[in-house]
Amino acid sequence: MKFYLLLPFLMLCTRSYAQESTPCYFDVSLLPASKKNAVYQGTLKQKEDKWEATAYYSNGNPVMRGNYKDKKLKIRQGDYTLYYPDGSKKAAAYFNDNLPDGVYQEWHPNGQLSDSGLIHLQYREGLWKTWYPNGYVESSGNYKNGSPDGQWNWYHSNGKSSTIEKYVNNTLDDLTC
């Protein structure tokens, strides 16, 4: 009797682990495309209330892996990552109803972080930093509603200070070299 009570639960668990992927296709901008117009082939899997899509380079490495609200892949919802052909990360962001919202990061082809900050409803907010491929900081400053705000520090590729910019009301107010 206990076995029969567990049977529906076991079937549900088996179904959740046996998620099958279906082929999908993307254009050069990583938007859904027909097979005929596709630049990238990919896979699509349903994961709980989202759809996870992965597009691949011809070498088998992912170009993109992202979560969507809908099976037609029109509304990005959740993590979204782009990759270089060698499989290393190129960019990563979180999307909320198709708008970037959260930590945003980009990497140089050598794996070194190149750009990092917060995006809130598609606008840059708070502290942002950029780095040279050698790992030295290139710039550091704050954004407010998508515009530079306050002091921005710029550096040479050897790490030495280059320029200091001061922004007031979305306008460059002072520049020191």
C-alpha cells in the first residue's frame, strides 16, 4: 500500500529529471530565427517556470546561455551569459522582464575582468569599474540614473593616475590631468 502512495511522487520526480531539450535557432544578434536564417543552433529546455536556451559555436562551445519567461524566447528573465569561442565568459547579466537589472560584468578574451557594475532597469547605477587586459584598473566612478556622477578616476595601463573628472548634474564640471 505504501508503494502505491509513493508511486505518483516517484513519477513526478523522474519527470522533473528527464527534461528533454529541443533544438532552437538564433540569428547573428542571438534573437530567435528560423532554421533557414540561423547563424547559431541551440537547445531549449524548460526549467520550472523558465526556459533555458543555449546557442552554440560550430566548435560546440556555447555562444550564449540564458533564461527566458516564454518558449518563444522573447522575454529574458534571469541569468544571461555570453561566451568567447574558446568557452570563456565574455559578459554576464541578470534580466528582469527583458531589462538588465543587477550585477553586470564583462571579461577580456584573456579572462581578465574588463567592466563591472550594477544596472537597475537598464540604467547604470552606483560604482562602476573598468580594467585593462593586464588587470590594472582603467577607470572607477559612480553612475546615477545612467549618467556619470561625482568623481571619476582614470588610470594609465601601468596603474598610474591619468585624469580625474568631476560630474555635477550630468555635466563634466572639472577635469584634472
